Amino acid sequence: MKLYLAGPIFGCSVKECKRWRSYLTEQLSKINIKTKDPTRNILNLQRQLEQGIIDDIEDIVEQDKADINICDGIIAYMPFVSIGTCMEIMYAYINNKEIYIIADPQIAESPWIIYHATEIFSEFYELVDWLGVRRC
């Protein structure tokens, strides 16, 4: 199984973008689940944001969509509403992917989140435990 790691990028520091993705990648590898991290080129993107110019918007979006296409599903971390994450959820949904959401309780109550989610969790460890049991 391979899961795409959707979550906030814009408005977040590199550390904020990478910390939870690194943690989940490590934890999921213990139960033989691979991840696809859209922040693998984050330093280049951050430089462009600092300059106020993103010259490869199409490349960014198309690469994210291609990554979702090769995955079995996505994990969408939503500590707050992120437009890109919402778009990735919808893209995954219309492509029949599993959608696991880790969200703040107020976000998790959204009818749109409930409708499109395969499962919703409030903590990372809950998702990892659930996937571990489900895969046994």
C-alpha cells in the first residue's frame, strides 16, 4: 500500500511541512505502508514563494495529481483548512482512492469532509493503529 501525504504547505515553514510527514512515513513503514511526500522539493518552492514568483504552478499541481494517481489513497492532515488539501481530497475521491483524514474536530464535522472520507481520525497514532489492524 502507498499513501499520498496531503496537508498544508503554503503559509507553513519547511519544518511544519516536513515534521508530521516524516513522522508518519517512519510509523507507516513499520507496517509496510509506503508514502509519497509532495514536499520532497519544498526548498525550491519556498525560495520561489519568498521571491513572490511561482513559475511552475502547472508542474506542481500536475505532479501532485500524478503522485495521487499512483497511490492507493491519501492521508489528509487538516489542522486548519487548506485549499490545496481540500482539492487533493476531491481529486482522490473522484479517482476512487481511500481518503484518511486527520483533522481538528471542528473541521472533521464538516459535511464535505464526512462525505468524502473513508475514515476520520483526530490523532496520527489512531490512524497508524487502525491501518495496522486493518492490514493484518
